[in-house]
Amino acid sequence: MSEHRRKPPQPQGGGRAAARRGASGASGAPSGRRAAPRDATGSPSSPSAPSSYGPGAPGGEERPYGGRAEARRAARNGSVGGGGGRRRAAENAGRGRGRGRGHEPAKKRFIDYPRAGKFGARRWLPSWRLVTGLFIGFLGSMLAVIGIAYALVEVPEVAKAAKAQNNVYYWADGSQMVATGGETNRQIIKYADIPRAMRNAVISAENKTFNKDKGVDPMGIARAVVNMAKGGQTQGGSTITQQYVKNARLDDQSQTFTRKFKELFISIKVGREVSKEDIMAGYLNTAYYGRNAYGIQAAARAYFGEDAEDLNPSQCALLATVLKGATYYDPAGYPEIDPAASRDANTERAKKRWKWILDEEVKDGRLSAEVRNKYTKFPKLESPRSNVKLSGQIGYLVSLAKAYVINNSDGKITAGQLEQGGYEIHTTFDKKKVKQLEDAVEKVRKAKIKPKLRPDKDTHVQFGGASVNPNSGAIEAIYGGEDATKHFTNNADTTGAQVGSTYKPFVLAAAFKNGVRSKTGGEIQGDGTRTIVDPKSKFSGKNKLKIKNYDDTVWQDKDGKEWLQTNDGQQSYNPPSYMIDLREAMRESVNSAYVQLGMDVGLDKVKAAAMDAGLKDDKSMAGATYPSFSLGTSSPSAIRMAGAYATFADQGKQRDPFSVKEVKKEGETVYQHDTQVKSPFSPEVANNVTDVLKTVVEKGTGTSAQLPGRQVAGKTGTTDGNKSAWFVGYTPQLSTAISMYRLDDDENNSKREFLEMFGTGGEKKIHGASFPAQIWQDYMEEALKGQRAIPFPEPGPIGEIVGDIPPPSPTPTEEPEPSDSPSPTPTETESSDPPEPTESPDPTESCKPWDPRCEDDGGVTDGGSDNGGADGGPGGESPPPTGQPNGGNGNGGNNGNDNEGGLFVGPTG
């Protein structure tokens, strides 16, 4: 009844449409309709549902619903009558609607998606038939593509890449220096001449299934695809066949998906059509082994000085090791390319893999355990530089330029690409200056260094040098050693030799830039009040000075030990006050004054000033935790020192040293140097540093570096223990650093021990003022010949004088009486009691052994390691403090240089 109340009942005749149908029936025309479905009407037992569709209706037959309106009414009637639910009525109405209008059933689709007759989420969920069909179709398509690709691909001939071209290096003036890097060091040999031990080593190390596989490793390919899909580094061919194809058959060495796809199909075809013997010979003859050696024969000569056919299993295992990547597995090391590729690190990696390969050969049955046990000692290697074209300084220049390109081309030129050759590398090296620097070193070496005469003093003597243009940063000359084919390490690069007092200008620059900290007065900065100093500022020049923090508290290490700073020759300066200004202290290289200045400025500021000038915060930079940091416990390269002093030469403008101007390939420029200029120091700071360093050369420790008619600024440096000596100096046109040290640097010596130079060259002791300054003067005089002498800029006033003790004022009187008599004679007390008049040595004298005036508080012991550490560590019987004080490079701590032996003493009182 509620349904009737909501909507008036329809006319018994079924409405106008029914009336028309009824009229048609009354005229005797056939209705043309089929019987309605059984469930199309409401329940016949429902008396409340008027049935115009039952047997009693006009026409005497059941009829289907005629449209949507009737379907909706049927749904309502069904709900009222209870004979069927709305859903069923709607479904029946749908079926009736389709047939009632005379439509044929819907045709089946080839791909039933979205799925017909399904509702909701099921409509969009593909059937298993659909999934299976699509998978089979995809597989079939892929197989068809693979088949077509395999049929179309051809095995190319050996590519030009397998005959690596030379790289051509040019001098700064554009003339050719050397052509090297490719086919000049290759010799193809036959399969029969390749030792079985080499073939076995490579198979065990790289491709155990080589003799059985078809040229590819499906698992390796899957890993490469997944890695590329993740955006990671692309992987190379994992089988020997794939590596051979990559090295010898493809000109394109790019790591792209297209090239990898091409490499895959060529590898499959090569694996099926080329014999295993030809593949193995081709791979070993085209692979790069490092040391500019392409192919097994060149590698055998480069590493062992033997022919390939004479190699033993141990040597073959080593060559199989470097095939993994010579940069990181050649025991000689390539630190100029990557600091992680140092000689020690490479040797460790190479030994581990060499041993593993031999063990794998035993495991694989390719080497007997009896033979394996004969090779427990790592094979002895030849010098890495065997190419006669790289003899003299050329090898060092090429090595430096090559490393610069790899490290500064932003990935445009990789080590692998450079190994393939074809590049024109235009360097900054001045041919004439390189020769002049070499001549200056050899002049001293021939005249003074006599290994046969003094075998215990003059062996293992090394010199290094570098010359940088202050106005551009271009490295114009280096001296890397006697001969690049005999001495591998480039002495112009980082060697571990500490720089000593040549570090003091950075302390002075920090004091001019940041000032010294003080309790009162001065400009307030983040870490307290500061006062910019004047070169006339005074600090104590007393020997064995007790070093203090800036707040006058005594500096102590973590064990409570104090620091007593000694001076060269145990000298104290300017008694009785012992106060010395910064100019004089630099001129005489007074350690105590500059160690205390560094503490007052802050060692962090000193380190920052050194880095601002151009030094790097890497393994060569010592830790700034001990007072001796200001005395040069760091070990930067000669190139970096020359570049840092060049910053002062150009009034505070800093440029990183560089060795390559431009790189071309096939006429196109692929790299060009872009000079970045920074200004870490103001002209006032830089010019005042220069003015103080001029004093060193004019009338200080650096007088042997004077250039007639030219202004020179520079600094000497000598480490305590006499293990290294430096002179670094500059004119406005050129900055040059010269180092000297003794180091057993043979590639087969893992100790790399720095040796003392007492007695070297017939000298009692080697100072920066001796051989290094002499070499500097000889070279610079020739290098600047014909150039106009340019004076340094006049320094402007800077800072204020700190530490000055004013002279005592006369005792005030109310009315002083004028007198013509001279000043009164000092009283007996005043004249007879100067501070320690008999205990302090004369500043002009050096202490003699057992001189009571130079008594030692517990003695000076070695405070560093054998790798460049200098003497002057903890006093008494106390051991050196842990990690003291070099920051991570293993060069050892130096408790002072220029005989800068800082003493540790136990807590007093």
C-alpha cells in the first residue's frame, strides 16, 4: 500500500503504448511478439500487483518488458511482491530489453578486455587465458626479433681500437713533445706462443666456463640489464668472448644500451663461428695491461723484461690480475690518477688477487698443488717506465698531464678512453724551462752527490721541483727525478717529504688576515676578541719556550704533557727580553716565535690560510692538533707549494696549478681549461707577507737564492732529523719550489723510509739554504733571463704592534733638576743580575755537544714515523702521543722542523 501511495497506479491497459498494441491486436494484426520470460512478471500470487501482462490481458499472452521504464517498474513491483529481488529483476529486464528490441546477442571479442559480463574490479582483472596469450605472444615476438638480429649481424673485422692509436703531447709553444699511448708498444703473437699457464690463469680468474659456453653468460647479462635499469654503472662483458669483442671488434667503446646490445649478438656469433683458440689469442693480444702495454707480449716485457712464452705460472697470475684494471692492480701505483691507487694500496690488492688466482687454478684442476706451492713469493717486477720515448723528464710530464686530463675533464675523457689513444694533449710545459730546471738539479747532483765515495750518505738522494706562473696558474716546469724509466715516483708530486719552515708564511698570513686572540681589546670575532698584527709585533724567541694557549694557560696534550719549543742550534734570541719581531723571526727562522704565533692565531686559522693559498686538505695535510703544525709537519707536493706561494706573488689571487690547456680528438676540442680565480687574501695581507719574505732572501737564511737585479721573496725549510730540506721562492713572474730528501723509493721496497742527510754531499747538515736554494737560484736565473725585472708592490700598513715592551720611563719627580752630568751608573743589582746571562748561548753560535748552556730537559726523541717524520718528540722517557700529529697520511708527526724539535715534558710542580 505504501507503493500505491507513493505513485498512482498505472492504467490497466498498460499505458498509451499498451493501448496502441491493443488496438493493433483488435484489428486482427498479429502481435509479432514472443512469450515473455517466465520470471518477467511479478508474483502471480500477489493480489496487490495489478497484472496487465497476465493471461487475462488483451491478446491473451505474456509479453516481455518493453523498455527501461518497464524494467524499472518491474524492479519496483518485484520488491513489493517479494517474488524476486531488484537485482534479478534488473538482470531479467536487461535480457528482455535486448531481445525485446530485436537485437542479436553481442559478438565475442578477440581480446576480451575489459571483460564482458563482469562487474566492478572483476571487469578489469585479466583472465588467465589473456595473460597466457599475451606472454606467449611476447615471447614469440622476442624470439623473432632475436632471430632476425642474429641473422643480420655480421662479425666485424678487428677494429682500429685494437690497434690503439697514439696520444700526441705538445709543449706550451705547440711543438710536439712525444707521441705515446698506443700501437708503439704492441706485438701480436700466435696462440702457440702464449703459455698455457696464462690461458689457465685467465680462465680461472674470469670465465671458468670458457671452453664450454657459447660466448655469453646469461646470468651476467641479467645482472647488467638490471643494473642499467636501476641507473647504475653499466657492466662490461662478463665472458672472455665478450671482452674480446669489446676490445677488438668494436670501434665504439661507449657504455650505452645500443652498444651493449650489439656486443651481445656479435659475441654469440663469434662464440659459434670463431674457434676458442682464436678468441683466447685475440683477447690476450688486444687487452690493456697498464704501463702502456697492449697485448701479452708487451705486458711481459713491461712487467718482467721477458718474452711471453717464458713466463711462469706466478708471473701469468700477476698479468691476469692487472687485467682486472691496471690503475688499481699494478703494484707500481697510479696516485696521480686516484689517491686510492697508491703503490701500497695497489700492491695489497694485487697480492691478494694474485694469490686467489693461483688457488683458483688448483681448485679448477688447472694447476697442481705441488706446482702452486713453489710460488709463495710475489714476483719481482721491472720498472714501470720502459718506453725509451718516456725517458728523462718526458715520462713525468706525460704522467702528470695524463692524470690531470682524467681528473679534470668531468668524465668526458676516462682512463680507458685515453688508453685507446687518438687525443692531442696541449700542455703548459715550457720546453726550455724544463731543461733548465733539470740542468740546475744535475749540476748539484754531479758536483756534490757521490754515492760511490759516500755510500752511506749519498745513496737514495732525491730532488723534486716545480715552477708555476703566478699570473695564470700554469705549471711551466717540473723535475720529477733522474729518469722516468729508472725512477718511477714523480718527485714534483706528493712524496711524503715534510716542508718544514716553508710553512711559516701561512702562519704569518693567518695572523695578518685573522689577527691574534686576546683577552681584551681588538675586534670581536666568533671565537673571541682579535687584533690584526703588524710585522713589527713581537713574540718570544727563547729556546725551549713553554708554549701557551692564547689565554696564557700552558698548552698540554691529552696526557697532561707540556710543550717546550726548541730553535735551530738551540739558540735563544735577543736576551734578556728574548722578544723578537715577526720580520726578524721569519728572517732567522725562529721556531718558538712562530709556534706561539700559531697558537695565538689558532691552528685552525693557520690550516685555513694554507688551504686558501692553494694547499689541499688531503692526506698530505697534517692534523692541526699540535703546536708543531705551524712548523710544517704537512707534506704537500712541490707543485702545490709553488702554487701556494704564487698566491702571495699575485697579491692574494689564487689559481689552482694546471698542466693541460686543451685536449682535441679528430680536430674537435673535447676539453679546455677554464681558470678560476679566487681572492682569499687582500693585497695588504699578501704584499706584507711578500715584504717579510723579501727580508729572508736579502739578509736572512735565504741569501744564497738572491738574483742580481731582481727582487726575490722566499723561505727555507729544514726538518728536524735532517730528513728533508726545501726552498720555495718567487718573483712577480715565476714561483718555484725545490725539495731534497733521501728516500729508498725502489718499487720493490715497501718501507719507503726517509733517511737522515747528515753528511750528505759532504755537508755537515743539509739546510734549505744549501743545495735547494742553490738549485733554485741557478734555475731561476736562467728561466728569467731576458725578462724585465719587476719589483714587488709596496706593502700598505697593516694591523698594530702587539707584544712590544715599552722602554721603562724615568722615575717621576715633582721638579726634576736639570743636570749636565750623564745618566747615573746602574746599580750593582741592576748590572749584575740580568736574566740568565751565563745560561743562554750566544745567538750567533750553535751549541756544541755537552755544552752546559744547551742542557736538554730530558732529551729530544723521534716524534714521527720513518715516512718523513722528523725528530723532536716527547722528552724524557715518555712515548710519542698517539697519532701525533700528522692528520692521516702516515707521514709521521714532526715535533718541529728546522731542528724544530718540540719537547714534551711532564706536568710541572
